[in-house]
Amino acid sequence: MEDNNNNPGNNNEHINIDKHNNDMAEIKKYRLRYTELIDEETERDGEMIIETKNIRHTLERVMTSKHIIKMDCKQLKLLDIKNHK
């Protein structure tokens, strides 16, 4: 949104749209395999299962808390056991 002087307006409108879209998103399950650098010479492999509506945001959060040097993320397919024949 811009005012008459072509100055940027408040971006809260876009933030609210993003939040609304995320609230409506389906929770999906992912497997994350990664290699973390512990110190200059020590690497540690890890794996976690993540359930999230926004994988990009979740991966950004993981990357800020760990020194990730390699990562592989795949969405897991879930079978509907009730309707599976």
C-alpha cells in the first residue's frame, strides 16, 4: 500500500494474508537428514521427522540453531489406512 507521495505504506496487510494462507495450509511430514559441523574437525550426521505447514520457515529455523554443512529433505507420503486396499 502506498500513499499519495509514493512512500511505502504499512506491510501488515501482506503479513496478514501470509498468516491466513499458512493457517489454511495442510500439515505435511518431512524427513530431514543432515550433517552438522560440531567444531572445526568434527561432523555429526542427524535425522529428524518434521511436521509443519511451512517447510521453508522450519528449515530456516533449523539452520539458525545448527551449523549445517549438508542437508537432504524429502516429503513423506502418508497412506490412508482406512481407504487403502
